[in-house]
Amino acid sequence: MLMIHSDRMTRRGFRPVAFFLATTALILAQPCWAGQSQSHWMTIANGAFPLGAAAVAAPSPTGALIQFRGGTMGTTYSVKVSRPPERADWQSEATLAVDAELRRVNDQMSTYLRSSELSRFNDSGSTDWFDVSVETASVVQFALDVGQRSGGAFDVTVGPLVDRWSFGPGERNRDVPSAEELEAIGRQIGQSHLSVRLDPPALKKDIPQLRVDLSAIAKGHGVDRVVDVLSRLGAQNVFVEIGGEVRVTGEKQTPDGPQPWRVGIQKPDAMNNEIVAAYRIEDAAMATSGDYRNFFEFEGERYSHTIDPVTLRPVRHNLASVTVVASSCMAADAWATALDVAGPQRAAQLASENDLDTLLITRRDNGPTTDGTLDESLENQMNYMGTGTLAAIADRMQNSGTLAQNAAADGAGFFERMGPIALLTGIGFAVVLAAMAVGVIFGRRAISGSCGGLNARTDEDGVSRCSMCSSPSEGCEKLREKIENQ
């Protein structure tokens, strides 16, 4: 390495060079650091939480948390109880009670069981009052109320449409009905043809073909029923989930004290279990509806299971997922479906009108690819909009998405920006070297070589051949003495 030795140049000249080089390195490295920092933020924001609406719970001491699970309504359920009553047989009693209650829900409202109350009502051609349980009548009454308040976006009479679009319990054709078929089915549906009374509880239809399908609300109702059962058994801190619909009471009891239950909100991607946010939920329920899991493809077109009762067809808007937080899981379940049908603009309006806590996730393009996955290009990122208690989460996720987009854009333009910077750096470095050389020349010092090389060689009189080191500075003398005395 060629060294330029001068007392003034060594002490003063090299410092600006070092500063110049360090500053240049920082400028060159900045885009890379920015990208790494933003990528790390997205990793944190997207989280490492369980799939769907699953509890994110810290480990609890032995006996402080019990949990059990099973199958119901064509899906699974999960129950967690923190600090349950201190009875040896309490968990067995609770498990049996929960299973029995969920069987009752199925016996009342299932469209898959031909013996259920709802199936028998649907199969009946009578237009007289049909006796049902008070639970079934109450759920239908609530469904009619949501249907009216949503402007028809929620309609529990769309069963024939659901079946014809191959999403019901019957044979799955996986084809597209003709306009004539849809028109004929449209004459057999509509909640205006359905009546309900609570005392005595009964349902009534004014056209014999009318059918009721409570699948968009029954899971939420089932969650509420399980919470009520556990409450009667003395459980105060409960987490109940059926098919992704959740309700909690109380808190998690941990060695560090009580902590809120946390629920993960999943990214609307059928092939990815990524969680986009974790929500602290207290004495409330949460339900999510989306178009990304249950669908079929026909002749290159993708058809979602979410059917619009007005158009009689699967929805086509870019609202990918709706999450609703409410006091009851039945309300959260019904409103999540209603808003999913309504689409992003109308959903935001309905959420405001009905004072709902919602998180709306929309795509920035025309939707998923035909295999259900999402294109991860910049043009296909998500937009987040929230109301009520979910507004802060929406803002945070929207900002995170913007950071990721900016980071990717920075990476895309890296080489375009680095070209001029590299050129200017080279020119600046050359100017500094030239200035240093001029300083040495005017200081009447010849650049003879490396002091680690020529300085080690002497002439016949024993004098160093390195003219720069033949008269070393005071600092060099002290360093040499220190080395020789070691």
C-alpha cells in the first residue's frame, strides 16, 4: 500500500479523507439499511400468531389453564378456561355440558341434519305457523333485523342460491347457473316472505318453496351458548372459538397477573396462515368473513361462496376480509357476513350507521389468482380501514404496508441512484488524492515508496533509503523507541 508521509499530512490530511470515505459509505449503505429496518418492522407487524382467530396465550402454571376441543357444525371448536373452579371433576363436567349444548344447536338449526327444526321447516310446504324452539326463533328474529338494517345484504333465505352455486349441503355441480335459472330461484327467496314470533316461538313462510339457512349466524350463536353454559358452571375467564368465531370473558390469569385475551386476525390468503394483527379483546366477541377460502373455479373464473341476495351471484368486489367486534358472537358473525356482501364502500357506511367496530381489508387489484393465492407484487398489496376499537389496528397496518411498499420501491431504484453517487465519489476521492500529492510536492518530500518496504533497506552508510522516514517526526521517534524497548 502506498503511504504518503508528512507530519502535517499524516495528522491533518488523512482525517478529512477518512471522514469523506466514511460519509460516502454511509450514503451508499443507507438504502440497504432502510430496507432491512422496514422489512423487520413488517415481520413484527405481521406477527407470529396462530391461524385464524386463535388465542395467543402465555404459558400458565399447572392447573391455571384448561382447554378442550371437538367437532361441531362441520368445523371444530376450542374452549380455554383460565383459573377454572377448583373441583376435581369440573373439566369433565364442562366438556360434557359443552358437547351437549352444541348438539342442541345442531338439532335446532342445522341444514345438514334432516331431522333438525330448521330442516323440517324448510321441507314443509305449509304456509301456517311452524313451531320451533325459542332459540331458533330468536336467531331468526335477529337475522331479519340485520337483514333489514343492512339493506338486504344479509338474507337467511338464500339457501336455494347457495345450493345452486354449489356451496350448500347438496350435490356440488361446480358450474355456473344460467340467467333463467337464477331468475327462477330469485322468485323463491327473500326475507320479506318469512315471519317469526317468540311467544309461542314459531316460523311462517308465505311461499311454500321458501327455505332458511342460518349458517352465516349459527356458529356465532353457538359460541354464545357455550359461553353461557360455562358461566353457569362458574367459569369467569373463558375463551371459546368455533370455526374462527370467538368470544371471551374475563382475562387470562398468569403468574404476572391478569392479562387480556389476544386474538389473531388472519391475512386473506387461502394458501398462507399469516396473521396481520393481534387484537386484545375483553368481554367481547369477534368474527371474520372473507372470500379467500371457500370458492370454486369454472372456465377461468373464480366464484366465492359469499352470495349477494340482490344480484343472485357471488360477490365480485375487492373486499377480501371483514372482521367485526361486538358484544355477542351472533351479532359479530351476522354483521361480518353482511358487510362482506355489501362491499368496501357500503360496508364502511353500514359500520358507521350501526356503530360497529370493524376491520375491512381490501385488495389493490382485481382479486386473488385462480389458485386462491395472492400476487405479492406491489400492485397487489392490501388496504386496511377500521372503525371503532379496530381503527387503530387498521391505521397501524396501513402504515406498515406503506413502509414495505416504499422499501421495495427503494430497492427497485437502487442501481439507478447509485450510479451518479459512485461517479461523484470517485471524482471526489481523486481530487483529495491530487490535493495531498500537491501538498507533499510543495513540502519538498519525494514519494519514494512504502515505509514498510524501502524503509527497511539502507545504503552503504546505514541510512534509510526512504526519504520520508530518514527524518521521522517526534511521534514516530517515540513509537520506534517503544517498539525497540519491548
